[in-house]
Amino acid sequence: MNYQTARGTHDILPSEMAEWNEVESIMKHIAKAYHYQEIRTPYFEHLAVFKRENDSSDMVNKEMYAFSTETETLALRPEGTAGVIRAFDEHKLYGSMELPAKLFYLGAMFRHERPQKGRQRQFHQFGIENIGIKEPEVDAEVIALGYDIVKKLDIQNIKVLINTLGDDESRNAYRTALREYFTPHLDDLCGDCHRRLEQNPLRVLDCKVDKDKDYMKNAPKLADYLNEESKAYFERVLSALDALGIPYEIDDHLVRGLDYYSHTVFEVVSTRDDSAAQATIFGGGRYDHFVEYFGGPELSGIGFAIGLERLISLAKDEGYAFNNEDEVDAYVIGLGSVQKEVLKVMHELRKADLIVDGNLQMRSLKSQFKSADRAKAKAIIILGEDEVKANTVNIKWPTSKEQVTVSMEDIVKTIKEKNA
RNA sequence: GCGGCUGUGGUGAAGUUGGUUAACACUCUGGAUUGUGGCUCCAGCAUUCGUGGGUUCGAGUCCCAUCAGUCGCCCCA
């Protein structure tokens, strides 16, 4: 029997938690600054929430953890947006919340892919959804929020890729053109592309298998099928980004894997060489019909998701200094049979809201000092049988080596004064 | 899902054409030194080389399978 984490899953160990907590707190902080509110949806939902008709994405078609009970078919969530929109509609938040509804989420996602660096089967995403208002400036604001997070972690080597898929009219016209164009080449297209041509012809352009074929290069361009409205919308998004000082690159091949997008789509990628194949830090876009799909009104929304594992690993690579907050205000050393007294002293200090550790074994003074060092104690309290008799303790501050003897009653006061 | 590479203690690793006590460094544990440590010195810490089979008189070293990681593809966060 082999007891190890399932393939593509990972324990986050105590030594790593400080980084996670810091990154999560930065993200929550920034989300708050943009006046977003947190929402938590279940880790599994009815399969149908994720697997929607006409969805050609691999994530939904090949990578989902789906399972059945006697009465229902469920799936572990592969992404956050579907659950959030489902909740938004189910609880009719469009009626009770000010629009745009500004929501953020944080949690694990599950995809059955072959693991690699920056790609796990259980991974964590922070994401936001801004639902109900369709204005180019909102799109820019959403991108700015993600950009702020990345910048806050001192990640410099990135670029923002952006594109527009246009509105329904533009995209339909373009789809028709693509189908007409590719149908004569059908025999020459790869298997995935056959499916894509049916479900979402835009993604044929994205195909890496067929990309070098001549007819690919001469394929119709989306830009030529955008109507004036869509072009104007995109222009305003770009000019808003300019106003915010966010540099970007227009990438007309950026289509993105999820089929529900329209208008603005974007992706922020690392430009570091060591980022390997998994360079995308966050990505997202606008969706026009998602809210209706789950039974709500016709509202447009926009959102993105950030991969936490990738973000943390990049922040480290880029030299971001994480705080190590595991130090202790006081460590209590006991000499002789004083365990009970040590316990009492610790108890008093903890009641006073201090972080305290101490030694409850019979151990040599030396090894106890070692433990105190390891606990990064700001103050070391030494308590022996003599002190117990005299109702005092010795307190030593390791950095200054200063030591005082105080009465039991004054420990909390002394520690608080000296540590501050 | 496809192809390549890798897998030795808590960590970084050495291990020659298979040859019998698995180097070295760090960490750790104990002691020198049960009343003031972080230096120094001494001692200890892998019946075993990811796991399971096989070849062989003999396997960490060869073969097969399997698991995991990693790189590329695909996809994406």
C-alpha cells in the first residue's frame, strides 16, 4: 500500500503557510479596496453547471472530475465563474445587490490533467466577477485589479495580452465566415478541430497542430468582421488602460479556452524563461449570456481568475520577500520539577494575548535555550525551583542579552513593555 | 491524453566495467556543561538505494512493470 498524495495534489506544509496567508491577505485587501465582496460556492455542483451545451473547452470535456450518486451526477468544480453566476441567479442577487455586483472568491479547483510544474490536479484560484454593468471602463478596472495584485508581489517580468471577440453580431458573422472557409479543408484538419469547427470555430485558429498549414495563414481575420460598436468598445477599453498606465499588447490570436466569452478577453503572462509552459498568471474576459443561461436576467459580466500556486512561485522567483511571522513573544524555560509552574506562567501570558511557547519536559538548560531560539522568542522566561520559592522569574531578551528578575505578578507587564 | 528525462537518509548529494561495512557536507539527537544557550569538541542517526518483480553466485548499479516528479506537446490558472 502506497500512502502518498494522489497524483497532481500537494500538501501545503506549515513552512509554506506564511506565503499563502500573505498572498491571500494581499488579494483580499486589494479586492476590498475595489469594493468587492467575498462569495464561497460549493466545491462540487451538478455536472450541468459546468458542462454546458456547445462548450468545446477541454477543461469541461476532458478534464472534469465527474461522479454519480444514486440520484444525481456531480462534478468537482474546474473553475470558479460558473458556480458564482449560478449562485448569483439562484439567490436572485441581481435584485438585492447594487449593480455591478462585485464578487470575489478564493479556493481549490480540480482538473484531471497531466501534472507539471504550475499545473496540478487540485490547485487554487482567486477570482473576481463584476456582473451587471457593461462599460469598457469596467473591463479596464477589472484588469487593473489583477494587475495590482501581481505588482504588489513585485512581479515585474510580465505582459498583459488583450483582444476582443466582438459582440454577437460580429462573432456570428465571423463564425460563419470561418466555417465557410474551413469546410473545404475539413479532411485536412485534426480531430479536435473537427469538433471545434462545429462548436466554436474561433478555436480552430488557436490549433497548434494545424497552425503551419497555408490555409490557416490566409484564414479570415476577426478584426475584419468586427462591427463599429465592437471596435468602439474595444478602443475605449484600451484607452482606459492607457489612462491607468497599464501597458498591454494586442494579441489577435487570444481566444481563450472558455467558450462563453465575448468582447474583451485578456491574459497576463510571465515573460521569465523559467516559467516553462505554464506562463499564464491570470486570465479572463467578458461574458454576455452567462447570467441568462442560469435563469437570470440579461446581464453582462466580466471576471478573471489567478492561479495561486503559479503566483506564489513567481513571486518567489522574482525575489519578493515574504514575512515570516512565526515568532513567539515569550518562551518559558523550566529547570527542575516546575512543569506545573511553567504551564501556569504560559497560561497567564496567553490570557494577556501574547504568543507563548515553553518547555514542559525535564531537559537540559542548553537544549531549552535552543528550543527558545528556534521558536524565535522575543523574550525568554527562566523559571527554576529557586524562583518558584521566591515567587519570581528571570526574563532574558536574547537580542540585548539583558536579564531581569521580576515577581510572578509583573511578568505580563514587563514582557509587554519590553517587547513593544 | 502523447513523447523525453529523473527517483539514493530530514536536506544537498557521491557511488567507478554489477563484487559484498552505501562517501562527504548540512540538519537533527545526545554528551562534554540539570542554573544561562547560539562557538568548539565527541558520539549517534539509510539492515537499505521510489515500489514490485526478474536476470545473476552476487544488483543502488542490468531488464521489465508500476508509482511519482520533471521537461516538451496539448490545455490552461
